[in-house]
Amino acid sequence: MLLALTLFEQGIRQLSSLSHAIGIPSDQETGVVKLFQCLSQSWGDRQMADPPPWSAVTDDCSPYEFSVAISPRGFELRMLAEAQSDPASPASYWEASMRLNQHLAESWGADLGRLNLIESLFTPTQPVWFAAMHGVVLWPLEAPLFKIYLNPAAQGCHLAARVVESALIRLGFGASWSLIETQLENDGVLQGFSLDLSSEARARIKIYVRFPAATPKRFCSAIETVDPKLAACAKRFIPSLFGQELDRLPRPPMVVYTLRSGSP
């Protein structure tokens, strides 16, 4: 029975199916499984039948999810995971995430240099909906690419903007804050902040801004600040997606602003 499995065992079954579907060679699948075992160490022994603790990763409170990115280059297998602890709380999950960071650095080559510069800003002191989550490209890269998601509202929603601005300054991207700040002046909400755990020159920072009551025009204007061509595409796409002109988008859209090292 499915409910008799542990979360790790169920994850392995899912990984096997995905690996077969996208053509991961059997000799490379072993490494993918080992990485999943590492990421699931704080909850992998839990039974599927057990009531799940609080989690922000999925709608059913599963602490992980797999996804496949499809592009002209081929398939890319990804995973999102949340390190957990008992009893569940933002503080205990944060501590579990920091332990996972160390394990990823020691065993898988994750670079914590940039995270160490901003970690104190995102340590949760409020009952936020998530403390930290880890994303990873499991395959086909020679070495996994890790990312950590942090919560701008970790010290309270009223301090989210100050937290993100301070993080950008510490990371050498202070000049980029003014662009982000303009999006917050007209109902934009800071939803997340992510950081590649890498020292490579192309390592990314991503800032996630949600627009709770956006009109199509407002959404497109948020895109246009950085990519006018993409905004023009969105203007054409939205009516075709919903089959009509809309006064307001039915779900709050999110715009992701990506910054790369070397181009603040």
C-alpha cells in the first residue's frame, strides 16, 4: 500500500518514473538518488500515512516536489525541498535549513559565501509562512546547482523592503534596489528572495514580487521596466489565455527580477 511507504521510499518511486520518462541513464540515476537522500534527511523516514506537519512547499504539505523544465536544450530535472524539524516552527525549520546548508557544502560543493553575508537578515523572528527552502537542479549538470529561497518578511512584513535592500547592498547589488522599490509603490509585495549557492560569475539573485490585485496593464508595466519585448508579448498573450479582455487578473501574478554577478 502507498500509505505504508516512507516519504523517502515514495520519492524514490517518483524519481524512478521521472528518470525513465526523460531518459536519465541508469548510471547517473544513482547520483540523483543519493542527492535526494541528502535533501530528505530531516523527513525521509516519516510515513506517508502520518499527518503532515506544517509546510510551505506544496498544497498538501508534502515537504518536497519534483519538476521537469523543458527547453530546446532538453530536459532538466529539478527539486524543491524544505528542511524540517519537530516541533514545526519557523525557527526550528530555519535551524534545520542551516544544518542542511552545511551538509550540502561539505558533501556536494555548495558555496555558502554569499549566503553568510545576508543570513542574519533572513533569520525568522515572526510566524512567517516559510523560513527557507532549497531548490536544486538534479540533472543533467555535472554538479548539482543549489539555490536557497529566503523570506523577506522574516522579521515582519513592515521590514521586508528594508531586509531586501540591505541584502542587495551586502551582496554588491545596491544600485538595483531602486528598480525593485518602484514596483512596491503601487501594490507590489515582496514574496521571496533566492540566491544561488555558487561562487561562479553567473550566480543569480532572484527577487519575487507579487501583485495581489493587478490589472493586465499593471502586470505588463512591471515587466516592461526590465524587458519591453516580453511585456509586449504578455499584452498579446493575456487576452488569448483567458479569451477576453480582463479588468483584473483572476490570480495574483508574480514577476521575478533576476540579478547576476558582474552586472549589478
